[in-house]
Amino acid sequence: LVAACELVERGRSVLIVDQENEANVGGQAFWSFGGLFFVDSPGQRRLGIRDSHELALQDWLGSAGFDRTEDHWPRQWAHAYVDFA
């Protein structure tokens, strides 16, 4: 969105495609409330926050539920995301 604003200020025409409607501009950023997902980061360790890959995955899976047959791919994505984080 910032890049689009910069281009418009320079007189360029811009088309923004977003998964959300006008009230929720920002896509996934809108739903994340600006949150970031860290797993056992240096900042967490410095503050004495105990975290691990296993705790992060347990938290994600517990929150999501993933109790339906069609949850196979969302569950795989959760595992991959925690592995990456």
C-alpha cells in the first residue's frame, strides 16, 4: 500500500487488488492487527519468555482446532509456518 501511495503521489495510475472489501483494506495485515509471530526469538529469551517450536505449534493447533477432514492442508501450512518462524 505504501508503494501504491508513492506512485500515486508521482502521478502514476495504480490498481490495488485485495482479498478484503473497502472497509478492511490491507488483506492479511488487517487481520493480524500488526502482530508478528516469533518462535524462541532472541528478544523473548532476553525477557525470560520460555518458548519453543513445540510450544508454538501446540498453541497454533490448539487455537485452530483442525478437527475436520478438510483441515489437512491448513494443518500442513501451520506446521510449515512454525518451522519457518
